Amino acid sequence: MKLALRELRRRPGRFGAAGLILTLIALLLMFLGGLLDGLIRSSTGAMYALDGDVVVYTASAEDSFLRSRIEPTLRSTVDGVDGVASSAGIGVVQLGARLADKGPRDLLDVVVFGPEAPPLGVDALPGDGEAIADTTLQEQGVQVGTELSVGPARSTLTVVGFVEDTQYLGQAALWTNPETWRTVLTDNRPDQQLGDGVFQALTVRVDDGAVAADVADAIDIATGRSTASLTVVAAAEGLPGVEQQTATFNQIIGVTVGIAVVVVALFFALLTVERASLYGVLKAVGARSGTLFGGLVLQAVVLSAVACVIAGSAAIALDAVIPPGSIPLRISGTRIGQSAVFLLVAAVIGCAFSLRRLLRVDPASAIGSGS
Amino acid sequence: MNVNGASVPALSLQRVRKVYAMGDSEVVALDDVDLEVAPGEIVALVGPSGSGKTTLCSIAGAILSPTSGRVVVAGTDISGFNPKQLTAVRRDLVGFVFQSVNLVPFLTARENLLVVDEIGKRTGAPARARADQLLGELGLADRAKNLPAQLSGGQRQRVAIGRALMNDPKLVLFDEPTSALDSKLGMAVMELIQQEMKARGTAAIVVTHDERITRFCDRSVHMDDGRITKS
Ligand SMILES: Nc1ncnc2c1ncn2[C@@H]1O[C@H](COP(=O)(O)OP(=O)(O)O)[C@@H](O)[C@H]1O
Ligand SMILES: [Mg+2]
């Protein structure tokens, strides 16, 4: 093993090309993962910010706020289900918003949320005609005190504060109280108008110790399947496009890991060919193939680990220099760690392709030359 | 493993035959060879090129398997051994000095000796002490930290001898150890081989074309065309 490590240390040039490629692959893995996390976050952040464990839609709504209607009678049925600690109504409307000093065509896409319970990160719901805005709106010049004209009816909402990470399908959330939401909805989407006490959905907090998924099932049974209840995670993952985005990115990440396997396989296969005479000599003086293969794997793992450390640092640096909001990149320790594990596994698998060639090296090759 | 008493020969070859398949034809490299090497005995193996000297050493050194016949190294019959068992024999019982000096290029002289311990018994400190002692005896104490590329041909040959002695073998096989050296250096290396073997009581076979080398050996065995012609 010392032999393998000494070779890495004393002949770094020999491993330079492979190390560089592995570093770039590691960076690509971390970048792709970060982009996926960022995209998912910009689609689902508002869902995860909801103050509850379960989201209740009506069954016909196809897990979307838009077509969902929860009447007060249905809500009281939900409230009576075992495991439900409390429920809060919520309504949503997607609209365009204008800033006073921008042109009339310069629309910001916003989602007005009117929950009965403030989202995570917000202490109390704002007053009538006021909104707490997602921080991504700050890049559009929105500040505390900015008045936004929302929708075709130009309903005015005054921004009174900000909250992070509450985008919904790529659009920034404006958190209002339920009355303000109801007014905005009535003014701008008269066809979707809802009566007093009617919400689009409910967020439910479950009792301590209760399992959210079980409570969701119990609610649907209690309402005779007129509701479709999901855990917050399931509701977020069920938003349009989220599953497809995740699947697509995971495929790209998979292909990238595959490329890493190929790179390691090719590089170490080449190295094994180059080292045939060295391996012959070592076998002739009593080295087992297993010991030599262990050294090879160790080299691949160390090389990949170094690549991951460099790439991880580069990813963190990249995250720091990329202006927030320009691309939805979200570099996390979990992603960096996961990418590192993928690369290390790829390295070990890649080495396996050299095993047969290494086993075939004949100790007799050590005596062959020069006779 | 058998008892390794003083009376057990270091090597015993009985009717050893080695046939190489070369496409359709066959080459008989060893033709029913019988040879016994006593413990501590140094045997010179002399013969023209192609007479089977390297093949004999390789079989005695557990690097090749014979086509037929019996090979007993220090009391252990290795004739039917599988590759894994042969590896263990190379690791524990024999030492080999190859015709072309095959040192690990990125390891220092000392590390080239220690590699034997690293891939073998992993004794650590005793192995380091042994490597230092061998380097001292071989006149390489001040070269211990040099890479092979920084050593002369004679020095490299001495490192290879040190490596062959690291595992305290019962039998060392030297395949033309002086062929790459000029004759004065060659004689010096032979003298060193003789000293090292006699000091340890280790048996050796020294392959050579050079009749002058035989005076460092206890006896000479002549080979021609795969047979031992004169002992
Ligand atoms: N790997 C091999 N394959 C085929 N023939 C071989 C091989 N090694 C040696 N020989 C043949 O066996 C004979 C003995 O070779 P060798 O033992 O190398 O002789 P020496 O060391 O005395 O020169 C020669 O005819 C040689 O050509
Ligand atoms: Mg030869």
C-alpha cells in the first residue's frame, strides 16, 4: 500500500491528467446536483414553508390549489379526524405584478398566498393590503414600502417585509392575510371567486407523535375520499414539473457518474498495461495479485478523494461568486458529499476493469527480458 | 511445510521436464533434469545461450511450473502447487536476482528492499533493521536514499541482491548477475555474493557463461540443450 501511495507522491505528473478530468467530473456532479436542488427549491420553496405537515386538496383538484375548494363543512370533518391537531385554510392566486416606476409591460410573476397561518420564517401575517415578499423580488428593486399593482385589476399590495426561499413554480410568493388574498382573487379572477370561509386547501398540523402520511390517509377516509391529502413533501414533489426535472437531472448525473467509471477504467487499464513489467517483478518476489490490486484501488480512491476536495472547494467558491438569483444554484454539504460518494464508487468500479489484466500478469515476465 | 533440518537439500529436482508450446511446435527447454543443491551450497550453472539455464532457475524459484517431474525446495514439494501457493513459496522460501535488474524505479534503494516486507510478512521494524544491515553489508549504506536512476549498474545489482535476501530465503537464484557489468565489477559482485551466502549458510545457484565466475562457487553444473551434461 505504501508502494501505491509513494508512486502517487513521487510521480504526480503521471496521475495529473486523470486527476484533472476527475476533478472536472466531480465539479460537474456537484454543479448539476446544486442546480437540481436550486431548481427544485425555486419550484417548491413555498410549499415547504407552509406551516403544517399535511396539505388537503379536494379530490377532483389533481393535487393543485387552482381547482381545489374546501367548504367549511368539509373542513370541520377534517378537524375531527384523529391525529389532526389544527388546520389552517390557504388560498393561492398567480398574477402579474407591476412596479410603479417600471413600464406597464414589465410584469413580475408573483403568487399571492393567503394562509390563515403565517409561513415558516414569518412571525405574524401582515395587515390588510400588505404583503411579505419573497427575497428574490429584491433583485427587481422591491423594498420594504414598495407598492405593487397586482393583476389586471391593479390591486395594490404594500411590501412590509421579506422571507427567504418561498418561491412557487419559479415565481416569487407574496404572503398576505386571507382577507387580502380573497379580495385580490375576487378583483382579478372574478370567475374563481370563493365565498367567505371557503379556501382552496387546508394545511394540517398533526398531533405530536402522529405520522403525517397516516393522518393524510385517515383524513381522506373520513371525508369519504372527497379530499386528496398529501404530506408537505409529497405535495411539493407533486407540483407540475418537479418530478420530471428531478428525473432528468438524475439521469444526467447518472450519465456523468458513468463517464467517471469509464475515465477511471481507461486510465487505470492503461496504467496496468504500462506497469505490466513492474507487476511481473513484484509478483516474482512474492506479491499477491490481491495486494497489487488493492494498491491500484487505493490510488484511484485517493485520486478521486483529492479531486472531490478540489471540486468541493471550487463549488463553494463558485456559489459565493455567482450573483444570487442569476442561476438557481444551491450548493449544499449533502450534495457535495453525495457527489464525492458517487465518484469514489465510480473509481472502485472503474478499477475492477483492470483486475483481469492484472491477474494475468505472469511473474515469469520478470525473467523474460534480456536473456 | 516440511522440516527444514540441515540435512534437507535446499533444492532437489527429479526428472524435471519443461516443454514450451510455440504455436504448433514445441521447445523442450528442460529434458529430464536431476539436480540437488545442498544447504549453503553455491552451484555455478554454466552453459550456452538457450540451454535452459533460466528455465531451470525459474522452476527452482517457483516462477514457472514444470511440465513434469518433482521440485522440492527446502523440503517442500512444490510440484503440484497452484499459482497462489507458488506465490507463497516465492515470498517465503526463495530469492531471485534477475538478469535484467528490475528495481522499482520510484523507490529508493532502501525502499526497494522493504517492498519485500510490505508485500509479504509486514514485520515492520525488524524488516527495517534487516534492510539497513543488508545495505551496510553490500556497501550501500550511504546510497540507501538514492533512487535506482541515481545508482551505477553495480550498485543497482547489489540492491537487487539485497532484495533477494530480505525474506531470509533458503535458496537464492542468480540469473547471470554479472552479465551487465564489466569483468572487474563482475568479480567484485561475485565475491560479495559468495560472502553473503556463506555468512548466512544460504544455498544459491549462479547462472553464468563466464568460467571465471565458477571459482566463487562450490561446484559447477554444465547444461546443454536442456540437459545437465557435467556436474
Ligand atoms: N517463454 C518461452 N516460450 C517459448 N520458448 C521459450 C520460452 N522461454 C525459453 N524458451 C526456449 O527454451 C529454451 C531454453 O531457454 P532459457 O531457459 O532461456 O535458456 P538460457 O537461459 O540458458 O539461455 C530456448 O530454446 C528458448 O528459446
Ligand atoms: Mg537465460
